[in-house]
Amino acid sequence: MAGKSAGAASNEEQSPRLLDVTEIYKPSVHVNPIFAAVGVNLDKLYTASEASEIVFQYVEKEKLVKATNKSLVILDAILCDALFKGAMKRGCTYPTEIHKKDIGSTFINRMQPHHRITRGNDTAVRKGTLKPIQILTERRQGNKKVTKLSGLESFFVDAEVLASELQKKFACSTSMTELPGIICKCFIFSVYFLISER
């Protein structure tokens, strides 16, 4: 029994830790009046669906759905400013209504983008949109191909451990550069699948 539980524990340690990436948004000065009117926290980070729900709560609260056409929302001064103030060119007139299908995405575009990355017990929240891992292939000295990887640290991938693992798995040479990247002389698709397993 004790041997089985120790083996199970070692399997858990060796299994890859699942990666969870979530785009989240922080209320900006443009949309703060909508959040205040609905009575929700301005300091919290919201998913896209949560943010859309908040703007639709405001629309319901203020009864802004057009009576003659339920697919349109009438823009009152607060909602119009939240969605369009500062985003339109000078001389353009502000719209008086918007399609329901467009209101959520327009509202989210006025918020500050952030992203949350979780792998196992490690979590990081960063400003801005997520920068992807870059995998590039170059041809050097005739027919030799080199695969370059960068941006691994954002996803809690240890570059040194991955370089060692790539060396063993593909019987290739690897090297680390000044920038957070790995140079590997192996096939690009194999590298991609190995990273996605981690």
C-alpha cells in the first residue's frame, strides 16, 4: 500500500501542470460611470463575459432597449460617453443607438486589457494583452535548420529545463541566448507539441 501511494505521488509530480490563460479587463476612466451606476467594484478585474453582463445590467436598469426594435439599444449620455467619447474623429456626430450584438465588444474595447496565467500553484496577472511564444525556423550553413524559441517565461516554462528536455528527446544541440530564448537544431512541429504538453 505504501509503495503504491509513493508511486502515485511521484506520477503526480511528473505529470505536466495544466496551463490556464484568461484574458481579463480592468475598468478604465471611460467605463467607470457604468460600473458605478450598476454598483460594482471598480478595482476588480473582469472577464469579457462579466464585463458584458455589467453593461447589459446598465441597459436594463436604465430601460434603454428600443421599444420598436428590440435589437437596438438607445444611447443615453453616460453610455454614449462610455462607448464613444474620445474614440471618434472630430466633426463626427455621436450615434444615438447601437446594436445589442455590438455593445459588449465595444464596451470591452474601452477597458484596460490584462491577462492571468495560472500553472499549478503559480499565478501571474500582467497588464496588456498576452504575448505569444515565438517559434521561428532558420536555415544555416547549407541545409542545417535551427529552431528558435522565445517568450517561454510568461507561461511558467523553465527555459533551461526545456532546453535539456529538447536535447534528450530530439538528440539535438541546444543553447540559451541573452534574450529569454532557446536555439535548438530540431524539427519545429515536434518542439511545438512538446511545449504544448508542458
